[in-house]
Amino acid sequence: MATVYHPSHKSLIPPLLSFSSHRSVPPSSSPSVSSLLAVCGWSHRRFRMKSPAHRTRDIERQAGYLKREHCTPPPPRTGSDTMWFIRDSCGIVCGIITWLLVFYAEFVVVFVMLLPAKNVAYSLFNGVLFNGLAFLALASHAKAMCTDPGAVPKGNATKEFIESLQLKPGQVVYKCPKCCSIKPDRAHHCSVCKRCIKKMDHHCPWVNNCVGESNQKYFVLFTMYIALISFHALFMAAFHFVFCIEEDWAKCSNFSPPATVILLILLCFEGLLFLIFTAVMFGTQVHSICTDETGIEQLKKEERRWAKKSKWMNMKVVFGHPFSIAWLSPFATPDHGKADVYQYIV
């Protein structure tokens, strides 16, 4: 819900008159919400505002949200809940499945294909490469899952807090009626996380978290490394099939020929499926970063109201400034430096 700060009234009222130029209220009076609704010809039972499309993003315009009890300040944080983790059963199951699938690929690659191989150099090189990429993929997944994506402080939509912002007269701010927080520009409310997320792209159940301003780098790295190990596993599986066809199946694996074939087929199916999915997601994320437009903004076709920057600067905003090998590391927190040029309107 949008509000306008009026220093003369020392209160916050919905900017109803800003959307209607046909009727007005005398400036000397201090109108209430009910009188403003009546003057504008609206009923408190059907509280609708004629606003531009980009100002109607996931905001429920119900008069009930104006009541004070809907914005009770949140309880103070304790040491037990300092780590960010979404308690969503679907997301937790998807996250566990992701790790189990990576471990399955590790098992087939190491014990079915590499250990029985006669060429030690081939086994050592591919073993180090595959396990290294798999480790980076799981580390990126853990960072994307347990990093705060850019959640707005919950319950800060109070009169005292908004007055402390020292807003200019007539400046519009947005209050999220679902988490009772002041919604910055380009923030959206996530129904799963139950928070407003800055630069929210989407909520991904596979990482059990939103992809937002603070963890987009880790999500991009996760999709990239999963795509790489999927391609690598497919390449090794195809090479192993050719090798076993030319040689005796009993000699090219420590398992029985039927078990070897089943394990390789399942690995190929998993690798092909995740290669397509993560490669498409990786390309979508890179395109979103370069155009500086999140998935939700593209879907809702929101009007662009932020400064346009170069593609290289947009990459630095997400991965850090300046360019370095740390861009590929899930353990390096992005140092935005001069690239952090976003000025959120709150």
C-alpha cells in the first residue's frame, strides 16, 4: 500500500487524492481515511485506487491493512535464528533430492567408470575434475540456500520509523500489507519466504530460497557448475559405453553387466535432464543480469524507473568489483565497490 508523507499532519495517509484530480479536500482540514474515501467516491468495502500498472505490484489494497494491529513490531532476533533458512517442506525435500542426485552421479562416475579404468592418468584427471566441479556445485547450492537474498526488515512500517526517514513532502513510499514492512523500489513479496525481497527474481524450490539481490551470484554459480558436471558425466558415460562394447563387459566394470548398463542409463538420463534445465536457467539468469531486469519485472512488464547501466557494470553489481577469479568462487562474498550504484527509494 502506498502512503504519502505530510509533515503538516504528522501522520501517514494513503495518497488517494493523487490519483483523482476531479475533487479535492480543503488543505486546512485534516481528513481521515474514511472522509478521503467518501470524497473520492470510493467505498471502504471496495477500496480500489486507479494507479499505474507498475504501482500495483502484488499490493493488496484493503482498508483493513490500515489498522495498527496489522503492523505489530516483530520479536527481537535471538542467537538461534541468525542463520537464514526457509522452513518450507517442499523446498527442503527438493534440496535433499538435489544433493542425493549429485551423490548418485559421484558414485557412478567414481565406482562404475573411473576406478575400473586401466588408464590411471585418465581416471585421475577426470576424477579430480568431476569431484572438484561437484564440490563447487554443492557449495554454491548451500550458499544460495543459506544466504539472506535481500529481505526487507519485517514490521518496520510504523509511523515512528517512517517519520525517521525524513521524507520530502509528497514523497510516496510503499507498505507491504503482508509483512508490514516498507517496500523498497524493485522489491517484491514472496509468499513462501513471507518477506519482501530486494530485486527478487523468483523463488526456487531447488535451493529452498528466493533468488534476490544478495544471493543471485551463488544461484548462477550453482546452475553453471551443475550444467558442467552434467555435461562431463554424459561425456564419460558415452566413452564408457563405447569402451565396454569393444571390450568384455565383465572386465570394464566392478559390477555385473546388467547393473552397469542400468546405472549408466540412469546417469545419462539424469545428466541430460539437468544439463538442459540448468543450462537454460543459467542463460536466463545471465540475460537478466545483463539487462538489469529481474524475472518478475519481465513477467509483470513493470515500467523501468532505475538508471540504465552497461552490461559489464551489471555483471559487477552481482559478482563483485573488480573482475577476478573470485567471480567463480562460492566462498567469496561479492565486493560491489564502485559497482554498487543502486539507490533504493524507501
